Amino acid sequence: MASDETRRLLRHPAAPKRATLLELLLDVVYVAALALLSMRLAEEVTWLAAAQVLVLLMAVWWVWSITALLTDFYNPDEPKIQVIVAWAMLGSIVMTASLPQAFAGLGWLFAGMYVAIHVVRGFVLIAVLRGHQAQIRAARFLCWFVLSGALWLAGAFLPASTRLLLWGIALVIDYVSAALRYPTPWLGRVPLSQYDKASEHLGERYQQFVILTLGDIILVPLLISGQHGLNPQRMGMLLLAFATMLLLWQIYVHRAGALLQTAIDSGPRRATRWAPYTHLLMVAGIVCTAAGFEQLVSQSRTRAGLGLVGVIVGGPALFLIGRTVFEYELFGKFSWSRLVWLVVLVGTAPAFLPLTPVAVAAFTGTVLLGVALSDAARSTDWHWPGRRRTRS
């Protein structure tokens, strides 16, 4: 039978929904991680580099996402839970420091810390939750992370190409097992009812992370401009980056800020289970966009080329796809106007290959402005699931 001390570790339904200062401090670590990933992609815009950055991003994102879920299930003001969050923070710092060499000589450090974060958290939770039903949930999580951890560790000592394959399979295990609610022999799945406890706090955490991520679009271009000097061309690129950042913020927050909290309260299971995947698409889009502007500021080109068009157009496209899917999963509807703008963005991209990078960035910004204006125009036609719906 669970003691009072054990029960205090669980988040009470009436507990404050605001993120704690320790959680916000955790987010700061990821600003550096995302900046390093965008810089890595900007250095080499190839399919191989993109695949490597994607695997690293998915790993970094999963540590943050599971930690956010941890503070939804458990009371983040309890010292034992704070120790677990601090452990995730320390591990994330080590992972971030090893990111540039994760597919070279420091693969063992990156993979080792990724596995250690999840496995140590699992063992600690099982120990402190003794006698409570939540202990079984922690055991389910741990079983799957041990399984994927074997692939992470094995891949760390193999050549880069094999490492990419094994780490990719390990991530599939991590992501799919979570989507299936961690089905475990003799223990079953995590009951759907346990996801009902995640509500306002979860929505706020994802919004905070997206806002921090958006800052990377302007952060590294600013640092590059400070190092190499500011000229009219760089100033123009910085203004374009700033405008793109604001437009992506508007597209995300315009709907999320007004409706996400209520949607999560009315259907927490769907929000909790889908938010990690759809927000991964948005975060990947932001990282890709940041890489594009880093190239624009650091290099002088007369033609955009395939790689640059891919990141400048592909980044916002990924963001719009993630935002649209998330909206559909929460509200049971999607924006037709947003889909039209997405088709325009992707469909016309090949025509920009011979044009200047500035023209590509300006066109992308124009499309995002169109999306933001369309969202504003359809605001009055928004209806909740269960009420009359209108196409937009």
C-alpha cells in the first residue's frame, strides 16, 4: 500500500498548472542544442547531413518530451522529482556538448547519456513509487527504454552509416512504443485514464518550448553578423529572419494561445499522445528554417540552389504540416486555406532554384504572411467539436 509520502509525488488535479522555474531552466539547455543542430545542417545541406541532424533532433526532443510528461504525471515541486528533472538537465547538457561529434568520436557519449537519462529515471521512479500503481507505469516505460537503449549503445561503436541505421531503429522503438502506450508483457499498457491528468500544464510546456525554439531563427544569424560585421546585405537577411520568426510565432500562437488550453482540458488523452509528434514536426521546421537563414547571412550567393531552397522552403513547410495535423487531432478539423498556402509554397519551390536566395526567403515570408492573414480572417468562423463547423 502506498504511503502518504509516495502519494505526494503524484500531481494533484488541483495543483498549480504553471511551469516551475526548474522546468524553465531545463528549456534553456535546449536553446543551445537546437542552435548547434541548425548550424550543423547549415554547414552541409545534404541528404546524409539532414538524416543525421534529424536523428539527433529526435533524440534531444524525446528527452525533453518525456521530461515534460514526467512533470505532468508527478509533482514537480517534490524534491525527488526535482532531482530527476535536474538529472535530465545534466544529461541534456552532456548530449548537447557531444552533438557536433555524435557521428564521429563522441557517439558513445551522446548515446550513453541518452540511455542513462531514461534508464536512471525509470529505476528511481520504481524505487520511490513503491506500493503505488504508478510504479507499474514507470516499469512499462523502463522496459522499452532498456530495449531501445541496447541499439543506441551498440550503434555508438559502429561506423557512422551503421550508427545512423541502428539509432534510427532505436528511435522508432521509442516513438512507436509511446504511441502504443508502452505495451509490456505481464504489465499491459498504460491505461488511457492516466493521461487525463495531463492538462493545462502540458499545453503551456509545449508552447514555451516552441517560443524558445523560434528564437534560434534570429539567434545564430545575429551571432554571425556580430562576428563578420554588419553590411546592408546582412541587415536585409536579419530583417527577413525576424519577419519569418514573427510570422511563424503568429501562426502557432494565434490558434494555440486561444484554443489549445481548452482543447487539452476537454480531451487530454489526444493532446498528450499527439503533441510530441506534431510538435516535433514544427520544431524540425524551425531548425531547418534557422539553418537556411544561417546560410543566407554567412554566404554570398547569386543562385539559391537545391540545398538552400530545400531548407528555406522545407522548414516553413514542415512547420505548417505539423501545425495543421496538431490542429486536426485536437479539434477534428483543419484549415483549407492553410493547405492551399502549403501547396503554393512547395509547388512553386522548383521555380526558385535559379533565383537569388533573397528572392526565395522573401517569397517564403510572403506565403507565411498569407497563412497568418487567412488564420485571422477565419477566426470568427471557428467552432468547437460538437458544435456547428465551417470550412475555412
